[in-house]
Amino acid sequence: MTENNIVSSSEITTYLHEFSNGNKNALDALFPIVYNELQKGAHHLRKQFFNLDTFNTTAIVHETYLKLIQAGTFDAKSRSHFFFIAAKAMRQILINASLRKQTLKRGENPIKVEMKDIDNNIQLSDQTAEDLLMLNDALKKLELQDERQAQIVECRFFGGMTIDETAIALDISPATVKRSWSMAKAWLYIELNEQ
């Protein structure tokens, strides 16, 4: 880790501590520092899963920021833990966008999905929305069987985090992340192909 990254991590941790202690302005100060990494995570997500979709990665990063503000407060203990929380927020945003897409496709009343939480710039194809909802259902099942594996999927898939970043965020060893990531991918493959 370079000196610049150490300063950034220290600065991030300071703002996170201030925010968890009730300083709402700390998140505003934090966002420009973490923006590029959140953008990188959104690009990773788009590349891995939505290669043919044209959803706006900037929109998902901004929606993530808004979701974090709406949460009021959260207790992120470190830089990596913050990015885990952001990955969970990105998952929720994409699931909401998928639900909205399916609701509108069926011609139902879209009020069932909280429209204020969804940026219309997050456009998903019908197939991507369906795939995302299937993945979300599978992740919910995985959470019941092995919560840590589900958290690793959130970090790696939705957050674009590396093995080491995931290990730090979840306070486990990189070897445990690798092993659990492999098991989670295998389980999800079987689960998604049975549907």
C-alpha cells in the first residue's frame, strides 16, 4: 500500500468514525474521496453481469450515496467495511430497479416499488432484471445456509472487491475468502441452473 493510500484509508476511517457518531457532514466529505472506488465497483459489476446493458454507472454510484444518506447512520469500522456496506446498497438498488422493470412490464401499479429510491437512469433489459431477481432469490437462500458466503458474494460480485479487500471487510483470512468464494459460486451455479 502506498503512502497516498494510507492517508486515504486514514482519512476515510476518520470520516466514517465521525459519521457513525452523528456528524452528517462527514459523509459529504467522504464521498469525493471514495467516489472513484465506488465507480470502479459499478464498472466491475456492469462488466461482469450487465455487459450488454447500458445502465449508467454514475447513476448507481449516486444512488448508493443517496441510500447511505437515507440510512441516517451506519457503523463502518474501516474503509473495507464501508465498501461492503456500499456493495449491499448497490445490490438493493439493482434489485429495486429489477422489480420496477418487472412491475412496469406486467402493467401493474408501480407504486408497489418505492419509486423515490430508484433513479430512472438505471435501465436494465428484461433478461437482466429477471436474472438479477433470480440471483437475489438464490442469495437469500444462501444467506440462510451460510451468511458469510452470501456476504462474500456481495463484496466480490456487487462491490467488485478483491480477495484481500473482502477479507479485511469481513474480518476473515484471505484463504477463507477464497475457499468460501469457490463454494458460494458452485452453490449458486447449481441453484440458478435448477430454476
